[in-house]
Amino acid sequence: MTLDVVARHAGVSLATASRALNGTTRVRDELRERVRAAADLLGYIPNAHAQALASSSSNTVGLICHDVGDPYFAAIADGVMRAAAEQDVLVMLASTFREPAREIEYVSILRAQRARAILLIGSGFQDRTWERALSAELDPYIRAGGRVAVVSRHRSVRADAVLPENRAGAAALARALLALGHRRFAVLSGPPELTTVADRLAGFREGLAEAGITLDRDCVVEGAFTRDGGYAAARELLARRARPTCVFGVTDVMAVGALAAFREAGIDVPADISLAGFDDIPLVRELTPPLTTVALPLTEMGQHAISLALREPHGQRSRVLRVGGEVVVRASTGPPPPDGTTNSGAGKGI
Amino acid sequence: MTLDVVARHAGVSLATASRALNGTTRVRDELRERVRAAADLLGYIPNAHAQALASSSSNTVGLICHDVGDPYFAAIADGVMRAAAEQDVLVMLASTFREPAREIEYVSILRAQRARAILLIGSGFQDRTWERALSAELDPYIRAGGRVAVVSRHRSVRADAVLPENRAGAAALARALLALGHRRFAVLSGPPELTTVADRLAGFREGLAEAGITLDRDCVVEGAFTRDGGYAAARELLARRARPTCVFGVTDVMAVGALAAFREAGIDVPADISLAGFDDIPLVRELTPPLTTVALPLTEMGQHAISLALREPHGQRSRVLRVGGEVVVRASTGPPPPDGTTNSGAGKGI
DNA sequence: GCGCTTTCAGAAAGCGCTTTCTGGTAAGGT
DNA sequence: ACCTTACCAGAAAGCGCTTTCTGAAAGCGC
């Protein structure tokens, strides 16, 4: 079913049929109706590829995230979908499974698809070669009129950005934890090459520094940016000598894993150890105890990203939107245990 | 940057350049290399729209789900993305926000995009008009060679399907709960027009019936298929006279809300009330207590869906894959309280 | 009533590819 | 040496639209 059949059926020319359906130019109302009726009758479905080709424009945007299954990305993706539905754009989804190379590959694919915008969600990697390769894809895309927006990632290219207050948020969290009386901290950190990790760590250190506390090497355990990564990191932490009274998981997802590890080890949160996260993914409210964290408006972040990218006047300069960073204190944090030696093994609770 | 520039640059014809890059036909190795080199040098990116138009084929599939932010759909989407990456297809994501009409609209959009397959994830609605309208979109699509796969939904059209053992699973769950000694049950049900709800309810009733127990009207509370829906339903349940010793949330997500409501009401799970869900979304393992549920291989379901849809010999008949249905007993269920009158208010613990 | 602008419809030229069809050349058979 | 196959490269015809350009008809002031 092509447009010219519809046109013939309606007794008008191909050009008129096109205009009638797209409403781009004035067409006599009677003709427009005739075309519409014919299209309906014939069950005409336009060919988006032909449209895109002829008009050299499309209304798809690409969404690249590290892992759709992760609640953090799922929440952002949800926001993107909402905004996309409003703006009548179609979203092409790409999940890199946390492999940097895949991200570059997907940018290339989305370029081929002539996506109107590409959204990069989540931390970038601190890796010169990777950055260069990514820019090599992104730069020509932008030069050709493509829009790029990043969420929670430093702008390596001329892109609009939605940036969480990673540093300030982590610092504020540190202050809040200090205020509870904690002095011995540990951090469950993610892959150090992720900029988000670096920022949050730096912020946390900054906050601690105000109280004259420094975090030594030993107190930072690295793990994957996943629930299991947090779990493993927490186990490793417990295996070390000095036990902290307060643990900061650089993402909520990691903190969730840590909570499980603590429970398994018979450590009570927050009586024995206080635990805090970052992101405020919906699930942390359901935990026992609910997690203290730094809140990010995840869904809004997704909405903003796509809106920024699609906003009309591209403007030569990129826009930056800073969001979140509020500390939300919940029951997973409390004062440190009386003597701070509630160590090893048994514990109470389950 | 178009192919003919590349061709000229490589000193070959447009046709040869096309063949060289797509490797579809034999081209002298030397020429192929020359074309590749030229393409690289010029930073050539093919135009997927032109390719699709010329070849009348594309390698995109559409994924329609009710809500990407929901962990259930996120897990399935994750599976879809994995399989898609393997098969080199691009996924267009659509989220209906649980509005039936949107689903139909998206099918139409995906038809215009000439998606190779359309994946419908999640329960359908029991609504004659809606079904008819959906079929009106799907049928011509299929007739035109499009593939449709549904996950967790009755096949209203000639589509491949990945079907959870909703009925058998719920029945098995009922048996397991009966075995614990429960006799007074309640169900937190979703919107009754969702087929999934109907199936699970029927299965649960079936299981109970084997012990001669019937579920009266009063014991089934309906709520939205969300965490908050479960929360609200649980509250409503508590407000009613007779209190059950065991509650079945037809989805884990609803059960999560119910758990929160119970906790708020000072009801201990499982000491006062046992609680079970369905789906086994990852998050339920993190709860306190972790939820007893009926497990579904969510990620695999997504993978299967896309594989089924893309499998070569379309076969005139549709394929059905039944999955899941195993009861996973965790700590949220236990024997009923001694006298079954641990009612109202106070309770213990938080 | 005459030239003017204005409005709307059609013809036709692409958009950037794939693919069929045709032709040329080298290899193989006799 | 001649004809057949086989293989590879080029010409050209679309794929299904949008959009520019052109033209016809109608509205308007004088």
C-alpha cells in the first residue's frame, strides 16, 4: 500500500496526497478529506524510511545506557520514554552491558539510523583511547546536525548535559554521617575508571576532610557497579582488620548488595554499621532498614535529557542542568555503636 | 557523505561499492579493500533509511511494554536487549504507561517503521473493542510478513508466544501455602481486565479448591499493578473485618507494596501474616523477609521472545514456549499464627 | 474588464541506497 | 583456436516518499 495508490484512489496527485496527510501546506479541505478517507479505507501506513529519506529527517532518538535491567537506568529510561511520547519521537534503545566499546559501536549504528539525537546515559570512562574513539563518532555526528545529550557524565563533546551533584551530594552525605558521630568510614567504590565514582569519592573525601578525617587506601574497596559487586566488596571489607562504623556505597545498587552481605555476616544495620548509598532508586525505600542515600530525580533526569537535546534553538553552547544532591536520611544510618567494637561474627538479628 | 562519493574515491562504481561494503556478492578482494579504505578515510556512514527503502527490509524490532520503569518489564527488556545485540538488530522501545490505546498506536508506528518484528510484553486486556482494534493493526502487519511475539499474554493473533505458567504456578503456590497450614487467604489482585490477573487468580483458586477452600469476594482486593497499587490494596484489606493468615499478591511488585503496608500496620510477616508474590523479580530477594514467590525466568523470556520472532522458518503455525512456574519458598511465608487472632494494630517489631 | 496577487494542485526531480540485468574478461573444455 | 562457463563490475531502474517548481484558477483593486 503506497501513497500513490491512495492518491489515485482519491483522485488526486501523489503530491497532493502527501500534503493532505502531512498537513504541511494548505490543501482544500474537501480534498484532504478525500485523501484521508482513501488512506483509511486502504489501510495505508506510510513508510517511515521513505519519509526519512525524502525529507532527510527522522524522529527517532537513540538512548544508550549501560544496563536496562538496572533500576537506576530503568528509572531514567522511564523518564526518557515519557518525554519521548510527549514529543512524538521514537526511541531506539541500546544497552552496552557495561562494555565501553559497545557504546561507540552503538553511536555508529544510531548515526546510520540518522537519529535526531543521541542520549548517553551514565558515567563515561576515564580512558584516553576510548574517549578519542567516542569523540571520533560523536563529533562528525554533531557537525552534521545531530544532537547529543549526556546524563550523569562529563561532557567530553559539545553536548547538553544533565549532571547530578555527585560531588556536592557526596560531601553533604559525609557531613550528615559525621554529624551522627561516625569517625571510621569505608567506601564501597565502583570501577575507578568511571567518572561518577571518582566524583562521588572526591566529594565524600572532601566532606570528611572538613572534620579532619581522611580515608586511607584500606578503607576503599572496589567492586563492580552492580548488586553483586556491592556484595563482594562488602565481604572483602569485612575480611579486613579494621572495621568501620559507617559504610558508603557509591551507588544504591551496590549498597543493596552490601546490606545483604552485612545481614549474612550477622551485622546489624544501623546498630553495628551504618550504611548509605547514592541515587535513591525506588527500591531502597523497600529495604529493611530503608537506605539513607543522596537523592537524584532519576525520571526527571531522563525527561530533561531528551528535552534538552530536542529543544529548538540548538544554541552554539551546550546547556548544563545540575540536579539532585539532597541527602535523604533513612533508617540505615544511626549513631555509631557505643564502643565501636561490635566486631566479628555472631551479632544479632537474622 | 554518500556511497557514490566513496565509490568515486575508490575508483569503482556505485554498485560495486555497495557490494564491497555489504559483502553480499563476490567482489575482487583488492577492490573491496579499496572501497573499505575509502569509506574509512571519508568517515562514511551508510544511511539506514536508504538501505531499508532500497532493500525493503530493516533490522529493527519493536518492543512494546507497559512500563520500562517496572522491574518486571525492565528484566524482560534486558533479555530482549541481549538477544538483540547478538542478532544485530536494533530495538525500538515503546512504553504504553499502561494505557491500552497507546499500545495500538505504537503498533501502528512500528508498522510505519517497517519493524521486522513486534514484541508485545505483558498482559493483554480483556476488552473486545481493544482486541479488535489491536488485531486490525496486527493482522495486516503479519500478512505483510511482519513477525509478532508476545510475552505473558494470550495470543489473540497468529503470534509466537512465551507464556508463563500463570495458572499452574499459582496453583502450586496455593498448595505450598496450604501445606504450611493456612486456611484463611486473601488475594491482592490487579486490574481484573488483565488476562494475567485472571489466570493467576484462577490458578490460585484451583489450588485452594483441592483443599476444599474457596475464596469469597471479600478476600480479593483489586489494585493497580504497581507497588502503590499493592500498598493500597493491602490497606484496604486490613480495613476489612476478617483478617487472613496468608496473602497472595498476584505480582511481586504488588506484594512489595503490601509488605510496606503490613509493616506500617505493625503486622509481622510471616509471624502474623504470610505473604507471597509472583514473578520473582530480583528485588524481592533483598526484602526483609525475602518474598516467597513463583519464579519466572524474566530475562530469558525476553531473549526467547525475540529469538522466536526472528527465527528463520516463520512456519505457518505459531510457536508457544511455556516457562517458569516454580514456587520459591522464602522467609515471607510460614505457618499461620497459633490461634489466628493476632489481629489489629500494635504487633511487634517495627 | 485588465493585470495583479494569491491559493492550491500536479509534474518531476531527487533522497541514498540495493539489485537486476547486461556486458566484458579470464578461465576451462575440446 | 573457438566456444562455453564462471565471475566480476557497471548501468540503470527503482524503493516510497517530500518538496520545489510550474501552472491554472480564482480573487481583487482600479
